[in-house]
Amino acid sequence: MSEKAVGKEFLELAIEIERNGYRFYELAGRDKSKQVSNIFMELAGQERVHEHTFRDMLAHVGSYIPESPCENYKYVKSLADTSIFAGEQAWRLLSEKVMTDIEAVEAGIGFEKDSILLYSEVRGMVPRQDQDIMDMITNEEKKHLSELMYMANKIRSG
């Protein structure tokens, strides 16, 4: 794979992850408690915004060559391939059984953790002007994680 294609490949994957996250939060939030449903609808909207941001970045990354060789490509690729919301994994989660509130929140926690890790690694594979955007999205995913952790603790404590 050419270095030019690396950033593009991971941005395409980020788009897929955000789209699947949006769908997960939208679908999983439908039959949950009002509290979980409300936070899932909010997160779904934010994931949709992230998807559009990544699409905008993808529009101009095609001619970009990373400053440093992509030495950790295999590592980042394995992160991407095992992400909860990459490929069909998200739909397996939703179709296996009806999730309880805590199961759905824990799945969201896994999604947010995967996203934070992946986006932190992908940051160096996009043009410098987009790295601030990657930082912003990563920070938003950290806020999502904090909200979900708070919700999980609240559910567990009854």
C-alpha cells in the first residue's frame, strides 16, 4: 500500500466506525430507560457530526504523503480490524439478543475506547492541518466515554 493510501484508508474506516456508532446508539437506545435513551440519542447525533467531519477530511487527504513512514501500520490496522464498530461486529452485538441498559452502555464504552485508541494512532497519518481536528474528535470521544462510565456506575449502583 502506498503511503498516500494509508491516511485515506483509515479515514474511510473512521467514517464506517462513526456511522456504525451512530446506528448503534440510535437502535440500542430505542428500548432502553429514558436516561440511557436520552444519552444514546445525544451520542448518535455527535457520531453523525464526526462522520461528516471525517468525510470532509477525506476529500483532501488523497494527495497527502505522511511526513514519517507508517512504521506502525500493522498495529493500527489490527486496531481497526478489531474495533467493536468495524464491519459486521456492531450488528452482531445488536442481533444476538436484546441488550439490557448496562450491556448497551458497556458496548458503548468499548466503542468509545476503541475510537480513542484508533484516532490517536491515525492522527499522524493525516495532514498537519487535520491533526487538530483529529485531536478535537478524540477529545469528544473521551467525553462520550466519561458520560457512559458515569451512566454505567449509576446503573450499577441502582
